[in-house]
Amino acid sequence: MWDRLIAVVEEQAQALLRTAFSTIVREAGDLSAGVFDLEGRMLAQAVTGTPGHVNSMAESVKHFIDIFPVETMKEGDHYITNDPWRGTGHLNDFVVTTPAFHNGRMVGLFSCTSHLIDIGGIGFGPDGHDVFAEGLSIPFLKLCDQGTMNETLMAMIRANTRLSVETEGDVYSLVACNEIGAKRLSEMMGEYGLTTLDALASHICDASRAAALERIAALPKGTTRNSMTIDGLDKPVDLVAALTVAEDGIHVDYDGTSGTAKKGINVPLAYTRAYTAFGLMAALAKGIPNNAGSLSVWHIDAPDGCILNAPRGLPVSSRHIIGQMLPDVMFGCLEPLIPEVVPAEGTSCLWNVTLRGQARKDNLGRHGFAVTITTNGGTGARPNNDGLSATAFPSGVKGSPVEIMEQAAPVVVWKKELRDGSGGAGKYRGGDGQVIEIENRFGQSMELLAAFDRIDHPPRGRAGGGNGACGTVALSDGRKLKGKGTQEIPAGQRLCIQTPGGGGFGKPVAGAAE
């Protein structure tokens, strides 16, 4: 039954991947999908998807059923939100939750998330002074009532995006994704003669929790600490963590972390918990399913008002810049406990190239173009192997194909190659970053909504390994660009990017090539 449930949620995710309009979803896999019981516990997640989406979505379903009790849900209903604090961390992520029925009886829920390229406002960048400037905000609403779409809500969504066709299409892809999951779940239950998921859900959660606690019990009790400094916006940001191993699980406290920023690199606590839990799962829970049971052993908190627990209303559009650093922070805490397991630091946060050009409305209702090209740097070297080059960790998304991006935006990608030697030296080398050159063929200036880090503070090596190379952002005429904020790329100019390399692991072997 467990294997079949995994197959169900993976088909759910593939339906979203294959029907999405956003290039960042259909080409890079920036999504999540999962099945939940009637209590809102995530039972299984699809392999396709990102930890930030999956682990924050795991909590968002409970918010849906608090507002829309399960006894009021009908077959054909769908619910939606993009609430950053009770969803997946910023407005560009739409979460759709759908009740699943078998033989006329509600048996569970399916939920999914995808990243939409444009939802109005200032766009997908860190320039906003508050969340209200960052785009359209959708509270928890009923999107579809027993098969009838909420046309008023759909009209509001279309009217508040520069890409009305793509955005509307993405909403329908989220609905279709959950409907596929619900259909396959009913088929599975019929084959196994199940009338409810209650017994299966309890077994999954109890077994997963017990397995995670068993791994934690093998660790020495006590508290370890780690800190990391990254570029931030107008000043560096310190990420400070204390990790305590206890009987009931692992407790993480981010006390000492920098306060909130004036612009949109702040992180809602839901996203902080999502990537912190992923780092702990990756290091300690290999082979254990990621669900409500295993996630319950991680107790994660951050002080009110710190950058990892941003109060409601602050700008959070680029929360991934900091949130995706947290697995590395956890690895630093775990190094004294499991020194031969955790890797060196990597690029960590995605180097997404978000480009936008304004033009007159076309015959599809689009106002210019907006596109996000997913790129990444090198991962940290491992205790027994080199790091991976040009690989997104911890997000797991794929790089955007050049051919697709050149069709989606008026650009030419002249160069996309490994940045040889950018990985840190060591017994095992860090993974290399990339060298990328993108020419503006728009005929006028286009905007770069920059959201990059590790330009001033490189990924650090571990156990005597060298640091990875810092990233750079510039134009082909030699002008350096800032790592964050909206800037112009003149017509005919090339955007020249070098993404960071990962840190090395262990002291370099004497006589070995560096």
C-alpha cells in the first residue's frame, strides 16, 4: 500500500509538471504534491518537487481545514491560497488543496504547490518595502464549488498579473493535478478493499516517527552551535543556530540570528522550518519517508522579529536566498556529532535569473514578458567524494533549458559552461559553478530582478578544505551589477554571471593536482 501511495502522489506531481504554464515549473520542477489524511497530516510526498514547497505545504493543509472544516467539503471542491505565512513563504507560490472521495465518502486530501512567474506588484525580486507591494495576495478561498470555478476570483487573478494566460493556466494545472491524485487514490482503495485511510495513515505516521527517533537516540545528548555569515542586502546577515539532541527529538533555536531586513529577503517561519527540517532529514534520516510522522521529531523555532521569523506584512518575495542556506547551517551544527557524514558548504541558494520587459499588451493579454531562468552553482564536497557541479542543492530543481528560455524571452544565451576550478580545493574538491552569458535582444532595456548571494561571502570548506569561489554579476561592457535589486540590461548588452563553487572537504593531498 505504501508503494502504491508513492506512485499515486508521483503521478499527481507529473500531472502538474506536464500541464503547468510556468517555465520554472514545467521545465525545472519548482512544485510540490502530496496526500493527507482527514486530520491534515501529510502521509506521502512526491519525489518530484522542492523541500521548501513540500515541507511548508505539509503544514498549510491544517490551515485549510481550520477555515473550511472537512465536514463542509464536497466532491469537486478546490481551495486556494498564496499566504506566505501559512503557505510556502511568498506570494508567487499558489497552494491548492482538494478533498478526495471514495464511494461518496471523503477519505483524505490532496495538496499541491507551484511557482507562478508573475503575480503582479513589483515582481519576483527583493525590492518591496512590504508584502503588499510584492503582488496579489489571495487569502484562503474556495476556488471551485462542486466543479464550478469561482469566476470572480479567476477574473481577479487575471487582472493582477502581467501574464494573464500563463497565470490562469497554472491555476487550472494545480486543480488538474489534485483531481488526478484523488482519482488514483480511489482506484487504489477499491483494489485493496479500503473504506478509510485511518489505519494506513496511523501506521505510516507512527512507523516514520519511530524510525526517526531511533536515529536520534543514537546521537550523543547535548547542544552544538554553528553560525554562517552571508551577503544579505545592505549589510551581511548572520545565521546563528543551537541544536539540542533530546529524548523527544532534535530542538533547533535560531536565537542570535540577524534581525529583519527592510526589503524582501525576510523569511516566514514556515519556510524556515521547511528547509531546517530538510537539512536534518538529509543528514540523519536517510531512507525514512518524509511525512507528518518523521517531521514531528524536529522542533524548530526562531525569535520574533529575526530574519528567519519575519512578522506578517514584511516583504518576503526572495525568502529562498536565506532559507536555502539553512541546511548548511544544520550541517555545521551536526558536524561534531556525525563528522564523516555532512558535506562542506555549497552555493545553496539558487541563482535564478529573472528578466522582465515592458511592452504594449499583446493579443493574449500579456503586458511584455517575464521569465525566470533557474541556474545554480556547485555543491560542497562530501567526506568521501567531490561535490556536484552546477547542481541545485537543497532545492533540487533542474536548470532551465537554453532552447526553452530563448523561446520564452527575447534573449540569446551565448555561453553556459562549467566554471572550471571554482570548487574549493581539498582531499575532495567542491563542485564547480557556471559561467553564463545572456544577451538582451528585446530592442530596448530589460530588467534584471537580481536575487543572488555568496558574492561577498563564499561557501566555506570543511575539515581543512578550501572555500569555493565567490559569484559575480556584471554586464559585457565591464560594469559590475549588484547582487540584489532591479537593474537594467541595455539593449545589445550581455548579462555575464559566474555562479559560486562549493567548498572543499579535507586538506589537499600533498602532490595532488588542485
